[in-house]
Amino acid sequence: MRWGDILRSAWDAIRTHKLRSILTSLGILIGIAAVVLTVGLGQGAQKKVNDQLAALGGNLLIVSPGSSTSGGIRGGFGSSTTLTTADADALSSKTAAPDIANVAPVSSSASEELDNGSTNWTTTVVGTTSDWLTVRGRALSTGRFVDAADEKQASAVIVLGSDTASELFGPLDPVGQSVTISSVPYEVIGVLTSAGSDSTTNLDDQAIVPISTAQQRLVGGTSRTSVADIYVKATKDSRLSAAYQEANSILAYRHSVTSGSSTDFTITTQQSVISTTSSVSGTLTNLLIGIACLSLIVGGIGVMNIMLVSVKERTREIGLRKALGGTPAIIRRQFLSEASILGLTGGLLGVGVGIAAAEILPHFMSNPVAISVPWILLAIAVAIAIGVGFGVYPASRAAKLSPIDALRSE
Amino acid sequence: MASRPGTRRQETQRPGTGRQKAQHPVIELKDVRKTYRTGTVEFEAIRGVSLTITQGEYVAIMGPSGSGKSTLMNILGCLDVPTSGEYHLAGEDVSEMDEVDLAEARNRQIGFVFQQFNLLASLTAQRNVELPLSYAGVNRETRAELAKLALERVGLGDRTHHRPGELSGGQQQRVAVARALATDPALVLADEPTGNLDSTATADVLGLFDELHAAGSTVVLITHEAEVAGRAARVIHIHDGLLASDEVTAGVAS
């Protein structure tokens, strides 16, 4: 018998029992859709983490005051405000720290109201140095960034995030215009390109001034030389641990640290933060995929169940087909084709449902969903494999039926 | 074995054409025995049957239930193999064949007609008739052509696209006969073909067998109705697994 005819007769049998076939495929459909979606969620989370990593630069060290590893220390002035611009300068030394490429101290951020005539917008203003751009992997869409001269003179200049710029100036070019913060005019010298948002903040809604300007005009008080964080970029990814050692020993020396307990700063790598996040999300994803796979297996058992019922119910038909010349191999192929068509149908529909869910879901939750073609192809292959795998036993039962007994059955 | 010379007929030959009466034996049984074993108990259903049926004969096999009639029919139909003895079907020794070769032999040499029609309800008359052809690997166009011819031959040329449910019992059995003829088999083997039919349909179907016989087909009919057997030219009685009688009667078509 030709393959075309085998497939055609399998399709006929499936069509004859529409409801049953639909319900059987439904089991596979749900399993495949669940796998596609959970893999999509997992990959979406991974992609988000990777995007953040790329945005921040993989070879980034963050030096924070205090010994706490949490980010909460960031805004707090007081006893733990131990890092200064002098520390940042020391880290920039090429002789003491040959593996450190760039250093960007960041002042504590302040929420300020920016005014452009009658338009005003409240955003986060931070002070930093010219290296910030390199260290954070950002770029300008127009104008220039804060430079060494601005730092030296504590100039009243400001660089706006893309969202901030459009809120204040609309479609107009803000460069050369001025905004006022607490009645002090600042000249807009540049606008950052859009970088999207990470999990907590909108990276496009912020304003940057020279660190000296921030310390003198915005923060004031006694902490004029203190900084909130120092971003350190290693010369390359592979030198990150060397840079870490150098930064650690320079700061330990400067802060007269003698023992672990007296350490008043913390160095975290972006990598370590991200790998923690991704390993947590990875574990969750694996768990979900595991559950989805279980539902696939249940779907497969559904296929087997229905195929066994089908073989039982169609005993006479099998007997007839054998009497008319169907060899065991052909009968087996017919039933296997039926099972794999059920699997394939369920798989294709499942992929469709999975993709649809991946389109709809981001509207209701913050998690991104990434659908990848190789995974979809794999899912379809798995669906067919499940059809075939769980169809083998029923098909062999059909193939082994004796034509005499089969024809005599009622 | 499929390519043994002289056993394979050509596809171009149409059903019922150009076959001559009484030359080669279609069926040759030599001391055929069939023993069934249930646990330690042995039961000999057929206890040495020798029988020759030549081409073009119309034979009825009769016998009460338990006589070994069904066992003989299974062996004749290549659905089962004898425990001992020889069975040559259209020159081929089928007594030693395995499952796969038997399936092929059934496909090529035998056209079955069953008591319960055994048509597939989901398929049209034409596709039911095409079934044995599809197992023979005949391509779709040829298959459709042969199926239509066979249906025309049984007088259902206008019912090719009807499903069994839309046909009367007599018409369904005619479709089954068309299916049996489609492959141009050496032997048409009918197992109680009128058992499920009313008297009108019975007459109808028996008339069809008469026509097949007249056209030169070899027909073996298993029945327990004397009236049905009376249409055949030769009536064989089976009793207790042995041939009780083998008589040539007038028959209708002779």
C-alpha cells in the first residue's frame, strides 16, 4: 500500500470520529501550548536579563558604601556614606589599577522639578563624571555629555534622558535651551538615546549634571565630596576579577580596613546580581517546563487510550482490512499514522495557542515572552513523537489481531 | 513468491473477461487437516479433506454448524493455514505461507463476500471497492477506473458516491461483490452471502453470482441453506470434518 493511501485512510478514520479526535488532540494541544508558553516565559526572562546585562556592560563593578549587599543603602546619607570622589580618583589610577578602564562616581540621586517656562517635569537628577557614558554603555542622540571642564567648574549644565527631553520640550531640540531647577537655570547640553527600562526604573527618564554641580548645588550640606556609588568598568570581561581585586585593595588601603568586619564598602559585580536573578528564574522556568511536560505525557496517554479504544471498536474493520490484503506492517502503519496525525494536529494547534497566549499575556502581566522558532519546531516534533510513541502499542495490537477472530467479532 | 510465473495476472485484464471454463485447478486440497489445541485438549476440525475445484466452477459448500465448514472456509480463504496437508491456490502452495505472504495471496487471489457485507461505513461505495486495490498498491486513477467498472458490473454504476448507509441491504451486498471482483481474483469466496438479506435481495444477489459464474468466474459459496446451494453446479457437504458428499447438480446456470 502506498504511503499516500495509508495517510488518507488514517485521515478518514480521524474524520469519522470528529469529536473523539478533537478531544484527543486537545490533550496534546494543552501540553504543547503549555510548553511553548513556559519556554517563552523562561526565554523572555532570560532575554530581559541579557538585555540588562548588555545595557549595563558585562564587565561592570559597582562599589557601594556600607557592607550591606542590598541596593537599599543607595539613597541613605549618614554613617555609611563613606565613598568619596577621592576614592573614585584613586581607582582611576592606571598604575595602581591597570585593569580598570573607566570609573564613574555617581552622586546620590535627588528628585527635582525641572522647569521649561510653564512646562515642568519631576525626575531623578544625578551627578556623575564624563566616564558615566562609557561605563553604563549609553550614548547621546544629540549634543554632548558632561566633560572634565564642566566637572572642574561645577557648570550649570544638564543632560536629559530621551523621555525627560520630550516631556519638557516636546519635539523641539532641547540642546542650547535651558531648564531651571529651584530657580537656577541649567543649560541643556545633550540628550541620551533611549535605553528602555529595567525592572524597576525608566532609564530614559532622568537628568544628569556634573558630579561637582550636584554636590555643590543640589545636595549641599556636609557631604559635598561623598558619592552614592562608584561604577567601575574593567578593561575587558576577562579582567573583571583582576579589576575587582585592585578596586578592593585600593579601597581597603584608603579606608584603613584591617579586617573583614571593618570593611565599609561593598563591591558587587553586575554578573553576580544577574546570575542570581537568572538562576532563580531558571529554576522556576524549569519547574514550569517540567509541569508542562507532565501534561504532555498525560496528553500522550490520552492518545494511547483513545487508540486502544479505537482498535477495540474497529476490530471488524481491521479484520476486513487484513482479509482484503492488509499485512500486519500496513495495519500498524495505518494506526501509527492516525496517532501521529492526532499528535501533529494537537501540536500545531498547541503552538498556535501558545503563540497567541504569548501575544496576549504581556498585556496583562509584566513578564516578557520570547517565542523562538527552534523551540516551536521541537514542540511540533515532540507532539508527533508522542503520537507515534503512544500509538505504537495500540497499533501493534491492531497488527497482531487474527483476521478470523477480528472478522467474527461483533 | 509474488513473482512466480503464471500466478500473477495482469492489471489490464478486466474482471470476468477471457477466462475459460474447467482447465486449471483453482483450488487443490490434498489431505488437509486442521487441529486446534485448547490447553491439552486437541480438536481436529478438519480430518483429511482432499478437493479440487477447477476454474469457472460454481461450488456450494454446505454443512451444519460445527461440521468444520468455517474452518475449511478460513483455509480456502488463506485466513488460516492447515496443520497438515497441502493447499494449492491458483498454482501457489499456500499451506506453508507466513502471515505476510498470506495477506498478499488473499489480496491477489481471493475476493471475499461476507454475510455482514463488511463495508466501511465512512467510505463511499467506490472507495469501499477500491480498498483491496489500494492494498495491492494500485495507483489512484487506475483504482477509480477499476472500481467503477466493478460497480457497473453489479448494476450500481449510478451509486458510486453513495455511502453504505444510503444503500439497501441488497445494494450493500452488491457493493461487496463489486469489491470482491475489483482485483480480478482467481476465486470469489462467499461466506453465507445471503444470510442477512430478505428474499428479494437474496434472489438479487444469487442472480449476480449466476452472472459471475456465467462470465467464467470461479465461485465458492458457503451456506447452510439448501435453496441457496441449489443454484450452484456442484454441492459439497461437510460433516464432522470430512467430505460427506460431492455431487454435481444441474444448477441454474448450467
